[in-house]
Amino acid sequence: MLGNNTVYNDTKSDNLGGLIMSKRALITGVTGQDGSFLSEFLLEKGYEVHGIIRRSSVDYRERIAHLEGKPNFHLHFGDMGDSMSLVKVVGAVRPDEVYNLAAQSHVQVSFDSPEFTADVDATGVLRVLEAVRACGLEKTCRIYQASTSELYGKVEEVPQNENTPFHPYSPYAVAKLYGFWIVKEYREAYNMFCCSGILFNHESERRGETFVTRKITLAAARIAQGHQDCLYLGNLDSLRDWGYAKDYVECMWLILQNDKPEDFVIATGVQHSVREFTTLAFKHVGIELRFEGNGVDEKGICIAVSGSAPQSLVGKTLVAVSEDFYRPTDVVNLWGDPTKAKAKLGWNPNKTSFEELVKIMVEHDMAKVASEGAAAKVRTNLAEYLEKGIVK
Ligand code: NAP
Ligand code: G4F
């Protein structure tokens, strides 16, 4: 139990005196981008939502702060690295649906912390499945596993669908591949309703600040408001199929409402490069960029400004490439085919367009930077920039 708004009544049954109780969902990774949107989505559907949060010396629950205190929203301590904590929470909540979203989710970080990534992203999935079995819920509880397009890695087919061979290309992807296969194994061995959503990149105004899209929208806002000089990026040619996270959490739920447990690719079917994302984000803040040069020498130069963007930016290099953001192996051509999700789940992959997504993120970050003020000045001597936390 956490605080006075998170009381869990472990004597609760599904049917008290003829009163049918709402469905109970347990979300690991509830404090993350997807966990926060999924919580909102399920609460609106009338679910009782339980989330697992890690114990830490500093509370960082910004994305779910607005949900705390709601009567159907409960938090429990647990950790993907600690089986007992998962068994205790699953046993106390006795969920109808588990959404396993918790992960060390940053690909670049997985090169620096491969063992931690494997423990959380691979063995952690096994721990969740075993916790459900240990609590005797394997016949009633449906499990969603947050799988990823990173499984396609060094892609063997474009676009990628449910039948495309996997070729993981980072410690993160290798760990997630174990998660994918152990879920499939438990489905076949124990007849459990457990499925993987193979989700392509999905972004939002709540995206972590070191993922490329959010790094770009925050930098565009800071540069337009005079708080940053230059944005350093890695591979500008990299191609992604970017969707809006709020649309994608609906699909997680739909996958568990399907009549049989199956895996699904979730994507928009539209592909853009990091350079295109950057150009559009800067355009939204009134900065027109022209890219010149190649590889590590490529630069994004301001050729015109409009609106409130300062005239003094014209002629300056606002985007540069740094090898610090290159990866030992990079996944460069992700493009999903959502035909199956469209046909079987009735999901609309194009609810929010790429242009709308960039606009949502930029508008959010323009307001954020304006409210933070000059205190958020980011100096862009690269060493300082890295030190400042705008890191890989
Ligand atoms: P995110 O914002 O990075 O959130 C990750 C969540 O996992 C956070 O709540 C984090 O808690 C939690 N977590 C990490 N280690 C944990 C541990 N040892 N024990 C308990 N919780 C732990 O990720 P996201 O973008 O929402 O993605 C959700 C899931 O989908 C992840 O599994 C990710 O790998 C996968 N995925 C994401 C995308 C995408 O484009 N976003 C695409 C495909 C798959 P703290 O707040 O305590 O750090
Ligand atoms: O934004 P990213 O870090 O996301 P990435 O690696 O695609 O991973 C995200 O999506 C996966 C789904 O495909 C999830 F499974 C995973 O959990 C995560 O949410 O990088 C996107 C691309 C990469 O090719 C990277 O090399 O952008 C390139 N990039 C170029 N400059 C950069 C940068 N990435 C980051 N983070 N920072 C840069 O400065």
C-alpha cells in the first residue's frame, strides 16, 4: 500500500453480493510514457488500475501525478528484478489483465548496461509470467508483453510484418527477443492467454527526453527561445515509423480483447528519417533549416526565420552531427505493416499523422521551455552538453 490513496483491499472478489466488479488491470512500467497513457485509457473504460513502481530515493512520478488520488488508481512497490515483489503484487491484485511495459527501454543505454537490460527486459518477462502462474491465475489472467520493432533490427524485409524474420541488433533487442519467445512458449506450453505487441516507435509529449524525437522537439523549442545554441545528433539518415503513443495504448488493450492470443505488429505504415523529423520540428518553431555536407560533417543551417524566432539565428549552424550519438550497431530502416491489426482488431493506424505528432510535441515543448525560462539554458560546448544530461 502506498500513501492514503492507494489502499488495496485484498479480500475483494469479482462478484460481491451480485455486484459485478470492474475489470482489474496491473501495469508494470506505469510511470513511463506508455504506462501513463494506458492508465488513463483503462480508467476511462471503467477498469480498476494497479501500477507497479520501483522504490527509489527520489520520487519521479510526473507522468502519473494527475492520476494519483483517483479512486480506481492504485500503486504498489515492485521491481522487475525481484521475483518475490512481483508474486506479492500479482497475488494481492489478482488481475484480469497484466500489461508488462516495464523495461530499460533505451537502445543506446543497452550497450552501456547490457546485463541490467537483460535482467529487466528478458528475465523480467519470465518473472511476470511465473508470478501469474505462482498465483494460480494462468487460466484467467491475460498478459500483454511490450515487444518491439527492434526485433527486426538489421532488417531482412521492408516493410516488416508478423512473418518477417527477426535479426536483433542491440543488447536491448536481444533481451526483448527472449521476452517475445518466452511469451510464445508459455502460450503454447501452458495454454496461457499471453501475447506480444510488436510496436514500432511511438512518441508523445511524454516521451523520455533522450529519445531522438523528444530531444529534437525540446532543442527546437530551446533554440527558438534563445536557451540553446545547437542540437547535436547521431545518424540523421535513420528511418523510423513513428506513431502517437496515445493511439498505440488502445491497441495494447485490443490485443487482449481478441478472441484468441496472437501477436500483432502495430505501426503507422509511414516512414520518415531523423533529418525529416528535425526539419519539420524546427519549421514549427519558425526556423527553416537547410542541411549541407555528409556524415559527421553534415550541418543544419538556419536559412530563414518566421514568427517569434530570432532573426539573429539566420546563417547559424543549429544542428550538427556528433559521433557520440552513433551506436555500435544501428537499426536504420524500420517500417511497419499494420495490415493484421487493422483487419483483426479494427485499429486505425493513421488516427494521428506524422505532421500532427510533430506539432503536438513541439507545441508542448514550446510551452514547457517558456514556463521554465532562462534557468533551462543549455550550453552547447559538446562536453558540457553531454554533462548537462542531454545524453545518448
Ligand atoms: P519508458 O517511458 O522508458 O518507461 C519504462 C518503464 O519501465 C518506467 O515506468 C520505468 O520505471 C519502468 N522500469 C524500468 N526498469 C524497471 C524495473 N527494474 N522494475 C520496475 N519498473 C521498471 O518506456 P515506454 O516508451 O513507455 O515503453 C513501454 C514499453 O514498450 C517498454 O517495455 C519498451 O521497451 C516498449 N516499447 C516502446 C516503444 C516506444 O516507441 N515507446 C516501442 C516498442 C516497444 P521508472 O520510472 O522507475 O524508471
Ligand atoms: O529515438 P531512439 O533512441 O529510438 P530507438 O532506438 O528506435 O528505440 C525506441 O524505439 C524502439 C521501437 O523500435 C523501442 F523498442 C525502444 O524501447 C525505444 O523506444 O533512436 C531512433 C533513431 C536511431 O536510429 C538512432 O541512432 O534515431 C537515431 N538517432 C540519431 N541521433 C538518435 C540520435 N537517437 C538518439 N536517442 N539520440 C540521438 O541524438
